[in-house]
Amino acid sequence: MTRPTKTAASAGAPRLRLSLQLVDDRHRGVLGRAAVARWICAALALPAAEITVRVVDDEEGLALNRDYRGQDHATNVLTFPYASEPVLAADLVLCAPVVEREASAQGIALDAHYAHLVVHGTLHAQGFDHERRADAEVMEQREREILVGLGFADPYRR
């Protein structure tokens, strides 16, 4: 499913043009357009963004992770940033089977895990990284603040 949507910007909220593509639609009920837009907007520090969120199966997740990161396994989220000025442009790719397995293994609700990964990917699109410990601490603290603000538990406190 591909339907670009503009979300109305409330006072001070970022403008978001969201395309939500559910190639693997097993979690369609969890990934409502309004919820995904809310998660992204909560993580945006820029005034405007055009973001595609694509939810894929294991096969596509594996191919993308192998082709772009040299990793021979599907991963939970991949971020492809294209521009940051004047509008943030990025693709977030979430692998539904991986997200489902991780949520189950961690004993957390599927929507909470998706929210965390969408926030995580949106932060990556804005230049956040977690390769070095100091950078990881900054990124993880920002994720905590955003997710708690959205009504979810701290994703790093389990």
C-alpha cells in the first residue's frame, strides 16, 4: 500500500509528508498512519520532513541490509537519509518479522517496539548515531525522552 499523506501541522509541530508502504502488512492494525506520523513528528527537530516508512518481509529486509550495510541478515530498521535542508528527506525500512520476533523476545508490546524503531530511525535521519559510546548515550537519552513523552516505557529499561 502506498498513499502519500500530508499531516496537518499544529502550532509549532513539524510539517510531515508521510508515505506509508506496507509490503508485509501483518501489522497493519499497529501501524496506523496517524500513529506513525505522531511517532515521527515527536522525533523531528526540523520544521519539515518528507519520510517514507516501508514495512518489509524477511527477504527484502535481508537484501537491503546485505546490499547497503554488508550484513547477511535482516535487521529491524534501516534509515536512508537523503537531505536535511530545507526539508528532511528520508526512507525508514522496518522488517516486520524481525520487529515481531524482537518484541516477543523482549516481552514488550508490538506498538511500543515499532514506535521505538520509528523514533530511532527518524533520529538517524537527522544525524544521530550510536557507533561511539558517547554518541549512543546521547541518542538513547533522546529516544527515552521522546518515547516517554509519547506514553511508552523507557525502551532501555528492561
